Amino acid sequence: MAAKKILFIVQSAPYGDEKTLTALRLAVALTQQEPRPLLRFFFLSDGIVTALSGQETADRMNLGEILSEIINTGAETRVCQTCVIARGLSNAVWLPGVSIGKMPELAQWTLDADQVLTF
């Protein structure tokens, strides 16, 4: 049986509410399932901040570290190019394994996915 393909579309700011945390917690739980599903993340709007390298947080809940763990299991991860430019982050350093993506890629990932989750 082929691995299920799950696309996470994350638009929420990482620390404004718990939506992004919930997405990452679910992804971690999915990486522990057999067969392990193929996970893809596409960050949009303020959600792109989740994928920034070098985050420092007051409460030690560093969502970038959690995302890195997920990426290390093989999850493909993109941040929206338009959103990056709009926020002045064109020269930002992203977590290892994160690359810039465009809407046509998100469209293809959506068509390829067995399930799409939005946060």
C-alpha cells in the first residue's frame, strides 16, 4: 500500500494562537504511524515565520525546532515567495530543508495530496 500524502497549509502566525502548534503536533504524531505518510508543508502569510532559522522564544516553545524535527523525517517544506517578499524577508535564513515555493507548486501539491489540512 502506498503511503498516504498529506498536505499541511499553515497561514497562522506561529506564536499568535495555537493553530500552528496544533499542526506541528499532529504532524509529529503522523510521523510515528506505520506506514509513515508523506508530509508536505506550505507556509503562507504570517505562517512563514515558523520556518525562520534562529528563533528565540521566551517560553522555550520553539516551533522552528519542532518543524526541524518533522523536516528531518522527510517532510517537504516550502514558504510562499510572495509572502516572503511582502514581509521583507527575501534575505532571511530559513531552517535547513525549507525552500521558497510558488502558487503553481502549491496547486500541484494540492492535486497530488490524499488529504489537505489547513491551519
